[in-house]
Amino acid sequence: MFTGIIESAARVIQLKKENTNLHLTLESNITSELKIDQSVAHNGVCLTVVAIDGNQYVVTAIEETLNKTNISKLNVGDIVNIERAMKMNARLDGHIVQGHVDQVAICREVVNKDGSWIFTFEYDKNLHNVTIEKGSICINGVSLTVVNSKINEFSVAIIPYTYEHTGFKTLKKGDTVNLEFDVIGKYVKRLMGL
């Protein structure tokens, strides 16, 4: 389980296809603190560390992950948001994030508000995921608050700290992002038969 509070960034060093799997070699300033078999969220996608060499480590994304997330769109040199699993005795600063992406969305607009930014995203409503005004959403692993919630669109307001310390500083109109909707909302939706 994760909190959506990004711990660091990692740079994609190598992408290696093997059958339907994709092995990603990444470089990060927290690699020395990782261990093999550890779960780490990459742009909100929970992946297992399978190898470590110096300041680089390797994770593997299977076909299911590649089909449902933006991991398959990564290129060498790209930066991804990373977060290690939360400690059970720590504060939950974001919200409950499982690291299981529900679907992707397209960034439709980025508005610079002279000190903050409003990002608007559109997603496929046929998958029946929902946002609510002032509810939680996880975008590329970042826990955020929804504003301007619509049937298949919502916006988030990004403060300078989040902008500078996550991948939002490189996100532009037309980019694909990973979405994980609020787990409590998903359970309520299921119980209501929606």
C-alpha cells in the first residue's frame, strides 16, 4: 500500500523487451535503500524490484500492466515518480493508494495560474470509474484532490512544490497518465451495483 506522496524520481536508463514482458532499468538517488523483492510504485504502478546494481535497479512489467498503464509509453531518459510502500506506523499524508492503476487518461489542458497550475484530464467513462468534487485521485502515483469533477473529466490544482518535485513539470497537453481512483469509492460503487 502507498500514500501517493512521491518520495523521489527515477530516470529510465534501459528498456528491454522479453516476450510480452518489459524490463525497465532505472536510476535513482534512493536505489541504495531498495532491496530485491520490494514493491515500489512507478508513476503509480506497483512493480517489484528484481535486480540492483550500484545506483540502478530493474523492475519488470508484464503484459497486463503494459496494456492498462502508461508504462509501455516510457522512453530512455524519461523521469518517473517513485514511492516505496508505506510503513504501517507512519502518517498517511496522502490517501490510500494500492498501486493498481484503474485506467489511463489524457491531459487535455494545462493552465498556468501565476504560481500554481490547473491540469485537466479526460478518461473513458465506459469503464464506470468516478471522481467526486474534493475527493482523492492518484495521477502517476501522486495523491491529489479533484476539482471540477465531471462524468469523464476532472481537474487538479498543482502547487509549486508538487510541480517541481514530481513529473508534473514535464507533463503537457496530450500526454497519457495513469489513474487510480479512490479505493473507498470503488467499494461503494461495487456495493451499490453501479
